[in-house]
Amino acid sequence: MKHKALLISIVASGISAFGGVQFDLRGNHLFTQRDAEADAPMMRSVEVQSYVHAEHTSASGLSLFLTHRLDGTPHADALPENTLPFDNHTACGLRFMKKHLFQVAVENDIFGHAENSCPYFYPPDSSVSRKVLTSLNQYFQVRGKKVRLTVAASYFRLNYDLRYGDDGLTRAVDDDLWSEADFRISPNDHIAFSAGTTLKNDFNAYDGYDYGDHYVSMDGDHEVPLKARKFSMTWLLSGHWRISEMMYLREDAQGPAAVITMRPVVKLRNRIFLKGATMLDLSDKMQKQKYELSIRKSWKNLSSVDVGCWATAGALFPRRGTDVGGVFYLSRSSRFGLSPQVHLFWMQDSDNDEFRFYRTTASVEMILNLFHRAEITGGYTWSDFIDRAPFTDRGVISLGLRKW
Amino acid sequence: MMRRLLLLFMVVAGTVIAAGCGNPSNSAFLSVDKACCTGCAACVRVCPSDAIRIISNKAVIDPTKCIECGNCIEACPVNAIY
């Protein structure tokens, strides 16, 4: 009993030391429909989704932060598409932010019931099951009036089980280092020039799995009043040089490339926004394009409706589709709220009329306000997938507690 | 200024659409639209080849390990992978 009281007091004092604690804890009852195409039987399972973030900042600008995320189900085959059915993620770190920014963090993921798979970069007749992923991240940014230098590095260690045919189990590790350097100079508030590099070093495979992306770029954002409307646009033009022996062997698009991104937004009257996006990645072997056009109507109580269409060309799966979504906050009291949501997503392969994919998600959430920024939630969500294995139709009844 | 920006956008977009459509590529790898990505890790959980990492709260796809199954495209709740 004394131990319990001590533990509770330690946890309570730990939480109170962190001024900004936010969490979203949710328990779900999940049930999926039998799907012959996905070869998935009907399944019932519990599912946990929790997120806790705590941060304590001292007057000197030093912050200590802690994040924990738990996501998953004890039934490995409850959601057939998940190769990692259970993920326990913990991250903690220190951030020092004054004129410059320095951050160092350690992250850890423990995977439960990970699916056995055999990606092509492991020996044939072997299977791999991921167990633990640990990473050490550092982020350093020096900022001047018009210049900014960013250096970041993330070291990942994956512990996994490897099985060769009938030879039994081998415990193995895979180490990767992702590093990034970026130098940015802004002559004025609207335009900036950057140069940098992103590198991945794979320490356990031969050098062919290393990857490098060196780039120079120019980006900007502009805002123009247009009578009663407002037009804004962000854009990016960049030239890349991608280097990877494996991509060369697979005849993927390495070498020089140009990337162009434009995002215009027109704010019309009555909280109506017209948004567009153009993304292009062009090289001698690739003409990848994505276009989006959408309209959004929002209300003061944060309710909104979005209608959009999009198309990709030259991409891995050239597609076109429509996306319609809405979230409505219905409330007559400050204590109780109701929030129905609906989201319709349709997609078709541009080169294959027979390949279509529909996803419909409808949900309703009840919200009971406990006190300032803390509430109990309960809801029901139904997701319907048509023609898309391994995703199966599913329903979720959830009960949760959140604070932000 | 406004008209010039609109004109520039339409000319560039129109030129590229005309040049690119009907010009199928023989190689393409998946990209993440970092402006949309929320770092929710839904793509990590469905990736069978461990090709996705979350770095600085954004998904990063390792093109040397991606097996192009497309599961991450469908799992992404904000349509940020293409």
C-alpha cells in the first residue's frame, strides 16, 4: 500500500512538474468484416490508442520533453494491412532554444506481433520480424538575421529476428544514419535561397544501399489583396542530384532532377477558401506530377466541409480521385457536444479502369467537457473499403479521455 | 502583380501538364508531401519492408528499400504520399 501511495505521489509530482501536459487516451472495441479478397476472417479485438506529451521549460530556455504513444491491438491479424500491429513509442529529449536551437532526443519503439516478411534486400528464403527500433536524434540550428544553418542527424538501430529457411532464428541488427545539412539565405521576407544535402548511410549492407540527395533551391511566399479577396501563393523551385547505387541498379530515377511546387490559395468571402497545389518532380527518367484543386468552407465553431479532386501522372500509381469530407460541431451547451464526421474518398488508376478504390468513413463523437481543455469522448466509426485488399471494412466503438 | 503571378502559375502548370501527360515514366519512387504529412506513422505500420522512418515528425521514405507496394499511399489519412 505504501509503495502504491509512493508511486502515485511520484507520478503526480512528475506530471505537475511538466506545465504543459496533453494527452489523448482511447480504448477501442474493433470489429472487422470478413473479406474474401483480403483473405481476412471476421475479427473482434480491443485496440489501444494513447498519446501523452509533457514538456517543462525553464527560464533559461532549456526544455525537457517526454512523449509516449501506444498504438495497437493484441490480435496480430485484426487489421490485415498492419505489419506492425502493436507499437509502443517513447521519446524523451532536451531542447535549448535562445537565439539558436539545439535539440537532442532518444526514441524507442517496441513492436509486438510484427509480421514476418521477406523484403528483397534480405537473403531469399528468409523472413524478418521487427522487434525494437531505437534512435538518437540531434538537431542544431544557427539563426542570423538573413541566414540560417541547420544540421541534423538521426541514428537508427533496428533489432530484428531473422529466420533462414529451417536453420532457426538469428537475432540481428540494422544500423542507419540519416543526416541533413541546409544553408539558407533570405534577402527579404518573401524569397529565400537554400543549398543542402540529405544523406543516408546503411552500415550493415553494402554501400549500394546508401543514398544521397544534394540540392539547391529557391522558395518564396507572397500575399496579395485582391479587392475583397486575398490571394497567397507559396512556391519552390529546386534542382537535385540524387545518388544511389541501388536506385541505379533498379533503373530508378537517380541523377539530376528538378522539383517545382506551387500552392495558391484564394480566400473568398464567407470563410470560403479555394486551394490549389502543383507538385512536379522531373528528370530524364521521371515525369512525376500531382495536381490538386479543392474548396473549403469553414464556420466559426470550427466545423468545415472540404471538396477536392486530384490527379497524379508519371507516379508509381498514376491516379485520379475525389475527396469529400466534413466535420460538424453541434453543441447547445458548454458541457456537452456532438461531432459527426463523414469522409468519402474515391480513387481510380489512370491506366487501368478496372482498378478502383473507395473508402467511406462515417463517425459520430460525443464530447463531455470535464473542465478547461479536458473532456471525455465516446464515439462510433465505420469505415467501408471497396476493392482494396488488404484493407477490410471495420467498425470502432471508442471511449476516451483527452486534455490539450 | 496579382495577374502576373496567376499568369506565371497557369503558364508553368499548363506547359508541364502538356509535356508530362502521356509521357509515362519507366521509373518513379514515392515522395512525401511534407507540407501535408502529420507524422502520424500510419504509413510506418503498413510498410512491409521497413522503408519508412519518422524524422523531425515527418515521414521519410528510403528509396533504396521501398518495394513499391503502395500500402502507405492507401493508409495515409491526408493523402500526402504520391
